[in-house]
Amino acid sequence: MKRPLEIEDLRKITVLNEPQLSPSGEAFAFIKQTISEKDEYVSQLFVQQLDEEEPVQWTFGEERVSYPRFSPDGKWIAFVSNRLKKPQLFLLSTKGGEAKQITSLKNGAMQPSWSPDSKRILFTTTLEPGEELGAKDEEKTDEKGAEPLVVTRLKYKSDAAGFLDNKTKQLAYYCLASDKSTLLTEGDFNHEPGTWSPDGSKVTFFANKKEDQDYHIISDLFLLDVETKEETLLTDGEGVYTFPVFSHDGDKLAYYGHQKEYSGATHMKLWVMDLSSKETACVTSEWDVNIGDSAIGDLRSGHPNPGPVWDVGNNKLFVTASVNGSTNLYSVTLEGSVSEVVVGDQHLYGYDILPEKQKAVVAISTPTNPGDAYSVDLSSGEMEKLTDVNGAFLENVHVAAPEEVNYKAEDGWNIHGWIMKPYGFVEGEKYPTILEIHGGPHAMYANSFFHEMQFLAAKGYAVLYTNPRGGHGYGQAFVDACRGDYGGKDYTDLMSAMDQAIEQFDFIDEDRLGVTGGSYGGFMTNWIVSHTDRFKAAATLRSISNWISFYGVSDIGYFFTEWEIGADLFSDPDKMWNHSPLKYVKDINTPLLILHGEKDFRCPVEQAEQLFIALKHQKKDTRFVRFPNANHELSRSGPPKLRYARLKELENWFNQYLKG
């Protein structure tokens, strides 16, 4: 019998990211991410021929490599590496040899994209107002100590970046012939790159260039002339539009976006713009799905989105979409006809497509495999597995295969999910069971590998996880249904699923139930234990406890509370308080573990502090664990040692109350 999975197996799991086909279609590059013996993330570049079984490692060392991109002529691979602390661009000949560092910018370089003629590389960097592109990175010793932080803007911090400085993301390009970089944009705006035009004269980007940008949660599309640096605004300043991609003839743009009809719960759609007339059409208006990848897990974070891909002939596009707990690849004609390209009970999280050769390489995770690369014949739909990066690990370690479940909500809506049986399951025995609740709430548990759930199952727990209303994957009405009703029907969805799981599976011990979740799932954990005593133990992670203070302390609070709760501090503070678990803290009798990162700016640690103090003041059973140097992404990309400690806290807490 295979051994059970352990916390430290995070070190043994290889995460495959960013598959990229060579222009010939005969090879592909990808990134392998692992955790080193020093408990640091390491990622390296590998290249594999499609007709061979083993990849060849092209970069080495203890650094992190990302964004591998073949030049269109097939002579080079550009990539990003932090081997010199700041991320910089490197160039590697496909014929071999040493990698050449091509940027040495003060604030680093990211997001490389080749021009069609392979002569230039578009990239991003950050600059202060008036700062020149050529400024070099300098080692500085801080003799004076920390300086005061002066805040004058509404949006002054970010969970990803911490406290914001005066730097903004700008576009530039590197020229191979001159070995020099040229700045393309400027101003107090962050520029996100799109693609080059087929003739290489223009690039697209998306940005919020409103004068009072902090008050407008929008993203517009722009066209930029590379020679004159003249910008053309393409959209209306009212929606959220991203990933603009030129058609092969240069006449059209395809892009993702929405017009905020349901605020942050609005489905992303596929749009096409005719560049000569500026006429736009939403080609997926009749397809009730969210375009892109809504699946969540705990092995990867911030994976680049390739955006839509034009087929040859410019009459069809390839996109990913999240449907019924899976993310897969589809094609969509300009008339809106949708066809399945790669489908299954799986999470397709990365892809690269060569339309002219009708080839694709995709990265797919399943509930029992962290992820591998596959080749796809787009004309026939045939797939071939190319890698087995976790084969040795999976040979020796038991992973649970979850069973799909469907339950009826109180109003008849379907609640989709999965249940994992515990390691060493014996028919006829009863087991403690943990209900897991995802964050977002506009996200989706999926047919994807989830280490935390596998770990809990390995420790002898059945694990139930579902997508209550508010989650993606089940239509626009479903994802919008929790807004203004946090703790309402989303709560009864979870309770109905728990009730029906107990009826369906006789191995669930209803006297030994636990509940846990992070972010929105942490809010819901807090809500559940303040409204029912049915759970014998609970763990709340990076949670929300008080919407009134969340409004002012979260990096998104000033608009998120209005979007999701339907109120803000001025319009209806009573509604904010009524949806706050802190209001009901006297009713919490369930032992509650509180886990929170100290650098979490999405759900700041004061949310945990308020909850803990209120519980302790009432002499309730609680434990508060603070994780230094950890933000909202602790469980996915936080410092490995803290990820281990977090899982150990979960294990010990549930063991104490559900097995003790």
C-alpha cells in the first residue's frame, strides 16, 4: 500500500508551468518549479522534443526563471530570471551556449513578447516619474533607517506589492541589433502589455488612464505606435477590458472583457473589434460561461494568461473557459458558435497554440495529478501526454480520487462539489469530516490537484468541498447570487450540502464535523460558527470578520464592500454590520483556530485581531497564529516554512477536537 501524503511532500511535488511551443512545432519549453532543500522556491527552464520522452534542462542554479518565449524565427528563447536579485531579461540561443543578460534595469524587467520579425522584445519595467530607462540597479545601505510613508492617494497599498511607491509599470522594447532598450510609455499609469501587430509597427496594451483613476475600477484598450509613441484609445472608459490580440491580418483585435453589469461578479466575455471602423461585438454573448480560468488550488499563483488566440483565416478564436468545475479549451467563431477542443474533468491552466500548424501544447492538472504537459492536434482533437514530472512521487504516495457530488439547495438550485474519502478507508467505519469553503467568492473549486485537501484526507478525514452560489462555472445568475446576501443563501447552500452528504455517505460521522476556509471562505467559516453549533471545530484563514473596518483597511475595501455587500460606510453601515460575523461573536461556541498573514493587505490582520480579542474577552476556545512576511497568498505561494507551519496548525487543531 502506498504511504499517505505528508506536509513535507510539498518539497517533492513539481509544478509544471508555462508550456511554449517552438515555431517549428517540434519542441516545447516549460518551467519546472520546486522547493529546494533550503526551503526556497526554485524554477528552471526545460526544453523537450515532442517525439522524445525526456526534457533537457537549460538553466541551472537556485534562482527563479519564468516567461520562456521562443523567437518567431526559432533562433532564441527569451526568459526572465532573478539570478541577480531583480528579475531581468535573458537571451539563450536554441543552438546552445550561455544565456546572455540583455537588461540591467534598476527595477527589473518582466513579461517579454517577441516582435514578428524576431528583432525586438517588448517588455515591462517600473519607473518613478522622470526616471530614465537606463538607470542601473545600485546596492544601497540604509544608514538613516526607515523614512515616513506619506500617503496622498486613495489606493496606496496592494496585497501583491505592499505599500505603493511612485513607480508605475511602463512598456519598453529591447533591440537585438543595437543591444539597447527603448522606453515606449510614460505617465502615472500602469501599462499591461498586449501583442505586436503583424507588421511590427504597433503594440496593444491595457490600462486605467482616468485622471482620478483610483475612483474608477476600469481597464481600457490602447493602440501604441512603436516609432511615434502615439497612443490611440480604443474603448469607452466604462468597462474592464484585457489581453488585446491582433488578428493575423492586423484588421481586428480580440480581447476579454465586460462592462461591469454585475460589478466584480460579471462574466468575462470574448470581444472582437474591427480596427478600421472601431465597431465591437461580444461574440460569446449567448454563451453563459466565464471566459478564462476561474479554478483555484494551492500549488500555483499568478500564472500568466495567454489570452485569446486567432486561428488561421481570422474567423475563429481559441479560449479557455470555466464550466461545471473544469477549465478547458474551446474554439469560438466570430458568429458565436462554440466547439469543444480539449475537454474533460480537469483543469487546463496553461496553453500555447500554433494555428498555422494546428498544434497546441497544454498544461493540465487533475485531482490526482499536480500537472503535466500534453500535445494537441487541433484538427483531430487527439492528445498525447508529453511529461510525467511527478511520476516518481505518485508511484509512492497515495492520493485520494474525489467523488463528484450534486446536492439541492433550499430553493432547488444545484450545488456541485466533491468528497474525498480518508486514507486507509474501511467500509462500515465512520470518519471525522471537514467542510472546505473556497475564497473569492467568485472563483471555483475544480477538478484540480489540491495539496491541502489531499493532506487532510491523508490524516484520516473525509473532505467535502463544494461551489455554493457566488462561484464561477455555473452561469451568470449563479455567480451573482451571493452579492448583497453574504451569509444568506450561500450559507444555506453549504448547510444543505452538508446535510445531504451525511444522508448519502454513511462513513461521515455527523458528531465529528469540522469546517475551514480562507478569504471569503474564512468569512463564511466565521459566519457558520456564529450561526450554528453543529461543527465541533473550525479554522478560519485570512478571513473577514468586520465589514465596517474592512472598508478602510483592505486594499480593495473601498469598492469591494459596495460591490459585494451592497453598502458602504456612508450609505448603510447597519447593513455592513449585520453581515459582519463579529456582530454575532457571543453566539460562537465552536473552538475556532485563527490563521492570518501579517502582511495580508487584502484581508488585513486586524480582521483576525478583532475576532480573536472578542472571542477571548468572552472566554471562548480560540487560538490565534500570525504568520510574519506572509500576504494573502500564504497558502499558495507564501514562504514554504510558513506553509508547512500553517498546515501543521490545521492538523493539530482538528486532531484535538475531532479525534481527541
